[in-house]
Amino acid sequence: MAIIFRKDFFRLMVFLLIGFLFNPIYPVYLQGKSVWVPIDIICAMIFLLATVDFSMIRESKISNPVEKPKDYTRDKIY
């Protein structure tokens, strides 16, 4: 998701922070399960919202492609 939203600085930082929290190489240890449950719920909501936002962006690009105005220069006789 960080790669998909790389042009939006705020979203990039949010997903990099999530990636840092859940990385398997250098685990982040917090006090206990009571701390991780709200973090897990918040991260799940962030991913859900990002997926919905990304699918809406993708659908709008597919359903409304930008069409160039027709150019008839090929048909002109010189």
C-alpha cells in the first residue's frame, strides 16, 4: 500500500509506520495484548479505507478514461 500511495506523503508515512510496527525482522514489543488490540483494529480500518479508496480511484480511471480529441490531420490532402 505504501508503494501504491507513494505520491501522497501522509499516506506513505502511515503505511511505513504500520510496516515498521508489524515487521518480522526487528519486532516491536509493547506491554501486552491490551495495547496491541486497539492498534490492530486501527490498522485494519486504515487498510480497509485504503482498499476502498484505491478501488474507487481505479474504477474511475477505468470507467472514465481520458480521451484525446479526435485529430483528422491524417485525412487531409496536401
